Amino acid sequence: YALRHADLRRDGWLSVAGTCAAGDEMTDLPPGVAMRIYTGAPVPRGADTVVMQESVDSGSKGIRLVSPTAKGANIRRRGSDRHAGDAMLPRGTLLGPKAVAVCAGAGAGQVTVHRRPRVALLLTGDEVTPAGEPLQAGAIWDVNGPMLSALCHDAGVELVDRCMVPDTRGALSAYLSELVEQVDMIVTSGGVSVGDRDHVSGALDDIGASIAVAGVAIKPGKPVTVSRCGGCLILGLPGNPVSAFVTWHVLGRPVASRLSGRSDPGAAPRHVRTSAPLSHKPGRCEYRPAKILGYDGDGHQVIGCADQMRSADLGPLIDADGLVLLPAEVEHVRQGDLLEFLPFNGTD
């Protein structure tokens, strides 16, 4: 019931005049009476309090208060959530369900967004065969093509091309030269090391790309490269599947987020405790797939991971929730030590 708080009397009756429902136009509340009002209805002019029906007795005389109600109760006032001129969302916010709800609540039926970055995948390796097809002698099934496609989809980019490139410098140069004019980022798989059949570096020289990163001190993924040609960024990932998976999460996913216009790189690292001792060869920091096992007595998440990892073994990825970072200078990690953990954020 909508009323004036000054009209309430604990032991007296207040007559009820009229009804106001959601969608009705705002009306005036006559002096000295209450008005029946339903959830979502506009508060009548003159009313300063809404009393729930559970707080009154009702009868032929009207309503009578049976429990105290404060002045101004049960009224949602204009501007109580946001004020005129307030920013609804910071620039660079990902439009997920919460952000969409805020936009709709502000009456923004259309908003200006940054387009999804256009990405192409170039896969090298004459030995690589599409998964499901018969394997010839010396061939292996293509893991990186489907895996990187799924990771690109999860990152919210537009995958416009995915192609296998013959293991020649000329072929790779030709593909790169064509794609740099069409996409925002090219992701290559394999051919980034220093072998005679590794042609990414030479092909980048052929197209005039500027190389910003030529190898990183991480394991797995040491030969990863980052370069630019015109307005196109080129991320060269290793051919081993786990190396490609790890370096995508460490480098590729944050870059894709930035190209999407996001102000944050996505999943933020956090600290976790180890469930068992781990050994590590000093020299390069190492990322290992790890599974969250639960929480310790202090509320820290506890992870488990293998004591050794090989960059071609896909098994440890199955149950992993993220990557745990072993610092370059550390040789032994004790049970319960704190380590940095980069979550996958729900990716499979």
C-alpha cells in the first residue's frame, strides 16, 4: 500500500482509495488515504512510503498497521542505482551477460563495440595429416590445427582462414605476404626453430616483417616469435602441441584480448600452493599444466601437477585447470610452496 508515512497510526485504520499496477501512469494520492500498489508500479505523487501487505490488517475500514514501517520503505527511487552522467561501463569492457544487463538497464539498445580481430592460422609440417585420415609412414595427425582453432574461438576472435602450408620458404612467404593484407593477426604453427626445414624466420625476412621477439626463456615454447608486418601481428608458435598450447595462453590469448579492444588481458594469474614437491632444471622458467585439487587451511587453492613434462604429451592437459609457473632460478619446490598459477578460464 502506498501512503504518506504521517498518516499511519499504529491503532487506527486508513481507508484505501484506488489501485496502481505496473505499467499504469503515475497518479495522485488523495490526502489521508492509502492506495493499493503492486510490485513495479509507479509510486503515486504524494506518497512517501510503501507498506507490504504482510505488515497490515485489511478489512472493510481499510488497512491497519501491525508492524513498524520506516518512512521511505520499499520505494526504489530514480537514480538510486546510477545517476545521470555516470559511466555505465569502462571502455574496453567485454560485453558478457553482466555488461549486457547493465546496458539494457540503462536503456542502451545499441552500443558501440570494437570489432572482433580477424585471425588466420598457418600450419606447417609435411608430415601432418588431418585427424581421422589414414596415416602414411612417418606421418602424424594434426593436433595444432583443431586445437588452435578452438582456442581462437574461445578467445572471441574471427578465424577467417586455416591452411596447411608446404614446408618450403617460398610457399610460406607467399601465404604470409597475402594474408598480412587481410587479417589483424597470423598464427603460425611449427617451423620457428633453427633447423634446415624451419622456414618461418626466413619467410618473415622475405615479406619485410619486423621481428620483436625471437625466442623466449620459457619451457616449453623457447623458439616462439612475435613480429609485425604493416598492421598485421604475426605470432609464431612451436610445432609441439603442448608448446603451442602453453605459448598461446601465455602470449597469444593476451594479444588477442588486446586486439579485441579489451582493457584487460583476460585471465589474471593468482598464487596457489603445491600438493607435492616438484623438481625443475634451472635456467628457464617453466609452465606446467596443473589441476586444482581443493583448498588448504588458510584458504589457498592447492594444485597438483606432474613432476616432469614433455612438450608432445597431451595427456596432462585433460584434467588441467591452468598453468603453474616454476621460476627460472628454482631447482626444488617444496610441498606447500606458493607458485603463480594462470587459469585457463574454462577453456578445454
